[in-house]
Amino acid sequence: MTHEDEYYFTHQSDEASLPVYRLIVADVCAVRYYFDTVSGALLAKVDGDARAYRWLHEGPHRMDFVPVLRRRPWWDVLMLFLLAGVTTLCATGAVLGYRRVLRSLRAYRHP
């Protein structure tokens, strides 16, 4: 394999050495093995649990679903956009909570 795939790839500082041999076992689990082309050393093993972990945990936390987001500056742009959204959501909640507390205090003082 001379190109990265969805389970063996470079992500920012985690460098994936290429080329590699990829062996996919034809069974229920479809385990993938990645071997170094020079030494034959096992570089990675991806079974069903590792695939689920990659898509359900690493993908949402690292936001690397597509290859273009695995490199900077696009990853930075996406993170800044998401962080701005979360900050806006938190600020909105804080303002609404503050207004509700003020309204409750006014109603308590003037029955």
C-alpha cells in the first residue's frame, strides 16, 4: 500500500510510514494487518474493536473523518469554528440563566 487508508494514516504528529503491506483476513472480523515492507515488522493490527473505537471515539475527538482534515491548517479552521460555536452556546446559556435569576429576584422582592 503506497497511500494511507481509513485506518492507517498520518494525523498531525503521528507519522504513518509508507509503503506498507496490508493483509485483510477474510473472516467475520476482517482483521487488518499492516507490515513494514523492509523489515516485515507488524506496524498495526486493526480488528473490529479497533475499527469501532476509531469511528466512535477517535473520529469525533480528533475530527479526522476525511483525509483533508488530518492536515493543518484545515483541522485548525474546523476546530476554531467548533470552538466558536460552543463558546456562543455557553455564553447564551449564561445570559439566559442570569436573566432568569434577575427575574426571580425581582419577583421575590415585589410580591
